[in-house]
Amino acid sequence: MKKNELFEKINRTNDRNALINLFIEKMNEFDEDIDVNEEIDESLLKPLNKLDICVHIVNKINSLSNNLNEVEQEELFNINLFLRNLYVLCLNQLQRTRLELIKEKEYDKDLVDSKMNLGFGLIMRKVDLDKETLNYVSKEMIKDISDDKFEDVDLEEDIHKKFKTREQFEKNGLRKSIIDIIYNYDSDLSDYIAVNPNVLDIIKDRVDEYIKDYDIYDDKRKYKLLMREVKDYCFDNNLNYKSHLLRISAEYNIFNKIIKYSHDYREEDYNDLKEYVISESRNDIDEDYENIRKIFKKYTKETDELGTSSNVVPFKKGK
């Protein structure tokens, strides 16, 4: 069945369970072990075709999902999560391809990067300008940019580099400001947003947060860098990032700062997170623990040369 015919079948189907079964069937057809090919388009063709089809199925399922019970809501959540994971897989495949190309002597890193960037242009060409898929991918990319998911991209920091005051940013306008900044990372995505500005609605609350925090950004940036370094360390050493970050931030008496400035938590969850720290804390102190403490020391400067301070209190269970 050709893709257009499959899309027509999806659009005609109003049986939610049948669509869910079709989604599972299409996901199970997908082989994650894709060989990297020197031809960028070929190496990405299979996962992008899968993404294209799954976007249409999930959009149709979502359109039929009114008045769901708790079990059905969880099922829908998982379906959307599967789609999200497929999108991430496509970006990972893009990165794998990029690295393989750079290894080849005939490819120049700057040339490869200028053609691939975040990859929206490549995705755009491979899905044949399909509107639903491009809308989905552009929104996910914008969310990831605002959540610092892309290496070397920090939207809030770029806003502060470009606009010294809140008034300058507001005068320039949210739409134009974000489009101009994203252009430096992915010109195709920037151009798409320029003609589809509603895509930016998905990060309006996040940008409002940036504006609200304009005058405290220097303090916020310090803790963002701390969290980024701790996350990198935990990832490289296969550690539980959340547990280590919250535990040691409590020891350093900056727990409230971490909650306030992290994208992963909400301030209203403060008490629940505090309970999590208590339940997850261990009294043992190993090499990883000490290395992460050194990261905290670098950013908080609350320890003296001997590494001790009255402000740093081992956070033990029951305390």
C-alpha cells in the first residue's frame, strides 16, 4: 500500500482501537538497527518514513480521544511517548550519520554541519513537505531547544547575549527574536517558523519565564551550568542524575535554587522532591559522590580549600 493510500485509510478510520493496533503494527515493523550509509538521505529514509506514518496515526487517535477513562488516558500517553521516542531516534540517526560523514576524509566538518545543523531541512526534504509531520517535528524541536536538549544550543542564554534588557527583547517581539536566534542553528527551521508562527505557541510559557527571570539571569545561569555538568557526569558514569543532583543540592543548602531553575522540576513539587531525596539518600560516600561534590564546589564556592564548610551538611535519611 502506497503512503498516500495509507494516509487516506487512516483518515477514514474512526475506530480508535483499530488505529491503535495499526500504530503498534507500524512500530513493530521498525528495525532500530539501521546501517549508517554515506548517503545522508538513504540512512534516514526508513526511520523518517516510519515517523511520517506514525504522526498521522497518532493525530487521528488524538482527534478521537474525548472523555477517556484513566486506563485509556494512560494508553494515549504511552502512544504519544512512543511517537516522541521515534522522533528522538530519527535525530540520533541524523547525528550518527553526521559523525560518520565527518570521519570521511572527503567531508569537511563545517560543510557537513552547515548542511545538517539540527536537521529540520533534511527531515523536511525526506518527508516530502508533509504538513502534519513537519508541524509535529518543528514543535518537538522548538520544545527541545527551549529545554536545552540540543548540544551547544541555549535559547535563554542566546536571548541575553542578543538583548541586554527585558525591554529590548520585548520591543523586538517574541516571534522575530526567536526566529533570529534559531536561524544561527537551523536556518530551515527558522524559515519554517517564519511562515508558521503558531509553532512558537508551544513555548510561550517558557519564554514568559525567561522574561520574568531577566534580572536574575546571572544567578540562574550559574545553576544551569552546574546542573548541565552534573548531568553530563552522571550520564558518562551511568548514575542516577536526579538522585545525585537533589541529594547534594540539599547538602549544599541550594535545593530551592535547583528546583527553581531546573526544567525538570516544578516549585510546587518541592515537598514531594524533598521526600524523594530523603528516601533515595545513602550514608555512603564514594568516588562518584566526591566528584560531583567538586562540581558543586566549583559553582557554589561554599567550601574552603580543605573542602569543608559549616554550610555543607551530609544529608542522611531521617534528617
